[in-house]
Amino acid sequence: MIITVKRVLLTILVMLLLIAACSKNKTLQTTEQKLDRADTLFSQKKYAKAALLYEEVSFERKSASTARALLRQAESYFQLNKFIDARLKYSQFTQMFPDHPEASTAFFKIAVCFYEESLPPQYDQGETELSINAFKVFIDKFPNDERFSNALEYIRKAQYKLLEKKFYNGYIHYRMKDYSGALMYLREISELGNTDRLDKLALYYEALIFRHQGLDTDAKESFVKLQQKYPGARETAKLRKHFK
């Protein structure tokens, strides 16, 4: 009788182990199926649906599958222009898998997301500054990455945006007749020695401000610089009558 009970218990234990093993295999298979389905949706550019499946896979914490799903989920959001969501997922990836071969991609995309989140230059430029910092982190971590030149170009565009912000600040102060405040921003631009739209406008408004202040010598100096650098510009023509 005792032997029979032991056999029954042993049989039950074996069956439970087999059920658990089958359940585990089924779960693994389900994870792979979800990942394959998500990849198919991603390739079909059905990014919203793909992101949901990638989310499910990443929650299952299956090491390699989790890393791939998390990165693809971030990319899905990126393709949908959901840059905040994408950035958060890329950041999660770098935290969970700092030594992953695709970590460089995640760091690069974090910086791109910040840039894409940034507002037009007349508004707050917090995200623009964050993008510059993020690209510098990428360059420091991966100096030999093939996207090095792309990162530098993004930094250049972001820095130009910050210059545009300075110009708008100067222009607002000019309109408010706060000429000292306006000059503080405008001279930061003109003293860079660039030859572009912002430099042209900065010199133009400098000359106007000096005229308003009765500083004829300074006004003439700004006009001469404007005329030498942009002889055919509309701004030069408008000022020329005041400096014959």
C-alpha cells in the first residue's frame, strides 16, 4: 500500500514537471512568435501595432529577445514621430544593456530625439541644449562610430538654432526699445564674424539702435560692415540713405 502511494505521488510529480516544461516551451514559442509577428509589422511600417507587440516581448524579460524588442519598440515610436516615447525607450535600453552592440545606436537616437523635440528658435531652447549635450556624450563614448560626422552636423544645426534664439531675444528687446538689452544679444552674433542671415540682421539692427541712441560713429561703423559684407542686401539699401 505504501509503495503504491509512493508510486502515485512520483507519477504525479513527473506529470507536473512535464506540464511545467511544456508550459515553459510554449511560453518561449509564444515569445518568438510575438517577436516574429512584431518584426513583420515593423517591416510593413505598421509601427503602432509593432510597438505593442514589442512591449509585450520586452516585459517577458527573455534576455536577447528583450534587448531586440526594446530597441525595435523605440524605433517604432521614432518612426511614428513620438520622439519623447522613443527617447525614453532608448534610454531604458542603454540602462539595461550598456554593453550591447547596438548601444551606440541608442545613444545616437537619444540625441536625435532631443533635437526633434526642440521648439522653433523663438521659443525655449532647453531641448536644443540637451541635444547638443547628448550628441557630445555619443561622440565621447563612440569616437570611431560611422555616425560621428552626422553628430557633428546635428551639433552645428543645434548651435545655429541657439544663435537664432539670441537674435529673437535681441529683436524683442529692440521692439520694446530696450536698446542696451538688444545690443547685448545682437553683438554676440555680429562679433562671431560669420557671413549669414543672422549676421546681416544683427548688423542692420545694431546700426538702427546706434542711430536711435545718437551714436553716429558707432552707427556708421555697423553700416560700413553691413555694406562691405552684404552690398546687395535689402537691409543695406534701406540704411544707405542715412549714411551718404
